[in-house]
Amino acid sequence: QVQLVESGGGLVQPGGSLRLSCAASRDIFSLGWYRQVPGKQRELVASKTRDGVTNYADSVKGRFTISRDNAKNTVYLQMNSLKPEDTDVYYCNAFEYPHAYWGQGTQVIVSS
């Protein structure tokens, strides 16, 4: 079992920045972020494995950066140049085959 504690999120103007953090209760293979608008499927934003392999959604490449502190079992998502279409609930994800764990979600609103 893995517990995930998320922080960050909130309201920001278009073009602004936010940083999300997610602390896992133990070491785990992959940590990342997904997002979901009500009524739509949850989609990957970015993930990073314990050994540094990253994966980004095409829509966030060049704007978002995922980083990970393995000593703290924590993953960070730096979101720059935010757009209104980035408005979503963002969920931290931890994965180690065959189990996936989810955080409670944090709201990101990009609006002027």
C-alpha cells in the first residue's frame, strides 16, 4: 500500500506558473501526474521512474517539467506558460506493477 500526499494547485492567470508536489509513503517505481476533466478519461500529464525515465503528454512538452527526489519519495510538476485548457483536477499517481495508487486530486484553474 502507498499513501500519496499532494500539495500545490490553485488559481493562476494564463501564462503563469504553478508547482505541484506529491509525497509517497515509500519508494516506488514510477511517480507521476494525471489530469481529468469531469466526464472525460483521466490522461497522463507526466511521469518519472525511479531511474530517471520521463514521459510527457504532447500537450505539455516544453511547458511542464517533472522532477523527482528519490530520497524523499517525492515528485514535483513545475507548470509554466499555463493555458486555460490546462484547467483540470490533477491526480498524483504511483505505479509499481501490477499496482497503481492515486492521490485525492488537486484543482488547477487557469483563468484571467
